[in-house]
Amino acid sequence: MNHIESLEGLRAEALSAIAGAADLKQLEAARVKYLGRKSSLLQVLRELGQLEPDKRAVVGKLANDVKRDVSEALESREGGLAAAAREATLKSDAFDLTLPGETVRTGRVHPLNQTAEEIVQIFRSMGFEVADGPEIEDEYHNFEALNMPAFHPARDMQDTFFIGSNLLLRTHTSNVQIRAMKSRKPPLAVLAPGKVYRRDSDITHSPMFHQIEGFMVDERITFGHLKSVLSSFVRAIFGKTRKVRFRPSYFPFVEPGAEMDVECVMCDGQGCRVCKSSGWLEILGAGMIHPKVLEHVGYDSEKYTGFAFGMGIERIAMLRHRISDIRLFFENDVRFLEQF
Ligand code: FA5
């Protein structure tokens, strides 16, 4: 077979192999076979020198034409196969762009923390500083130093969780009064927010709840100072129009003692389930610090006087946001929490 015929045959065979390549791998095999170093085409080109000059020109031109045609066919088939491969991959690991995206949930500050923050800010603006105390407390700081010796009937006012013969979960934040006063000298104005625990549970009572204790001690502090500080606080948190009242009350660690009630926001003072038909919701206990308490912490009760108060944060949050059941704060239902 002469060179011309074999080159024509080679071109036809190469083009048909390229057209028939089913994927990029088969196409690469065709490239090696028809254009590779051991291919018949390269063999012809290598042997051109041995041909007579007029034949060499004709065969050389044809060989180059074949090489160009095969190269072009390879290139174009490669483009087609690559596009098909891309299409197939897209189909197999396809993203469904119409699916809804994952929503990122943002957290928010719990309504009780929001309320506590607000209360702390109000008292800070009046010059109070913030202190902390332990939730696991001994009887001395929770009761005895607060003028409630063992077997004092007032201990029953706060149903206690005991965790040992002398250890308990503090029933109020008043333990911070003792700890702060023992470590410091007057004058002082302190605010102590924190968790407290009692065996108590209904729509306005929770076994774990939060209080904020406040106290101020100096020479010549009077009940007038107490009323003024608490009235300013109530105006700041509930507005000027919400009615409040002081009522005489008893706590062993104050004398005289009082409680402060806020007009029930659920029924505007008409009486409902939340205020137990009284029209009022108690938010805090307060009074002048008992001289015996001042003596327990080593203060001269002839020279110094002071007032103290302890308020329930849940009660204030309930009044602020018209929440009718205290247990909602602790159920962690996002539908409730998202409203704040
Ligand atoms: C006391 O705990 C006193 N330590 C307060 C005090 C401090 C009086 C300083 C005088 C001087 P009382 O037990 O009343 O008092 O509780 C104070 C407030 O905590 C109540 O007014 C109420 O708002 C809230 N509170 C009481 N028990 C619960 C409870 N189980 N769940 C939610 N809030 C409560």
C-alpha cells in the first residue's frame, strides 16, 4: 500500500475512533494511538527523508493535513465530552436550589435577665454597687445573723431545702447583707441579685426564683430614705401612674418592717386569679435593719442605721409584661421567650 492510501486510511480510522469515543478516557487512548510517539502517522513523518523529493512534498503535505484534521477532531470531541461529563456530575450531585435554606436562630436575653439588668441599672444610677453571695449557705448567714436563732418560728416563713445539718440552699438574698457588712465598714449602698430556693410552687411561686437585695447603711439613715429610694425605683420601672402601697409587715431582721405592693396589671386592681382577688401583687419586703443584725456584723447600732429591701425579680417581670404564670419563665418554650 502506498503512503497516500495508508495516510487516507489512517485519517478515516482516526476520525471514526474519535467520533466513537464514549468518554474522555477513550478519547485519550485515541490520541495516543493516532498522534502518539509510536503512532503510524509519526512513523510516516519520520520516514519522509527517505522518499524521493517530489513524492516527499506530496506525502509530507498529506501527513500534515491528516495530523491537523485528527488534532482538530480530538479537540472538538474533547470539548463535547467534557461538557457532557460536567452535565452528568451536576445531575448526579445536584443541588436543589428551590429548597428553603436553613434558618439560623438567634438567641436573646432571657426576660428575667432583662428585668434584672433593668433593675440593677436603676439602682446603680442612685449610687448602689453590685455584690454577690453564695447560693449554698450555712444557717448562720441565712438565719442566725439575721436575727432568726434556731427554733425561731420565723424560720418557717421560708420553707427551706436543707442539704446537710448546717448547709442549705439560701432562701433569700439577705445572706449578702451579713457577708457584705462583715467585710466592709459604712457608709455602704449595695445591691445583690441572685437565685434563691424555697419549697413553694404555684402560679406566683417557684421553688427556684430570683431576688435582688438592696441595703444602705450610714449615720442617720431613716425610713424616709427607704421610701424615697423605693418610690423612685417603682416610678422608673412601672411608670408614674401605676399605684403602689406600703404595708406594715414583719421580718425578724428589720424593725419596723414593710411590704410593697403594686396594683395588679392583669386586672388593673379589680381582683383576679393572679392577685388572688386582692387587686395587689406583693413585690418586696423591706425595713430598717434590726439593731441586732448590725451588732452581729460588728457595727455600732447607736451610731449607724440602715435600711434593706428584698424583691422578687419574677414578680416584677410578670407585672412589667403581663405574664400570668411564673412557671412560663422556666419552661424554655421559645414561643414564649421570643416575645421579649
Ligand atoms: C424575703 O425574702 C426577705 N428576705 C425580704 C427582705 C429583705 C425583707 C430585706 C426586709 C429586708 P419574702 O419572703 O417576702 O421576703 O420574699 C421577698 C419577695 O420575693 C416577695 O415579695 C416576692 O416578690 C418574692 N417571692 C417570695 N417567694 C417567692 C416564690 N416562691 N417565687 C417567686 N417569688 C417569690
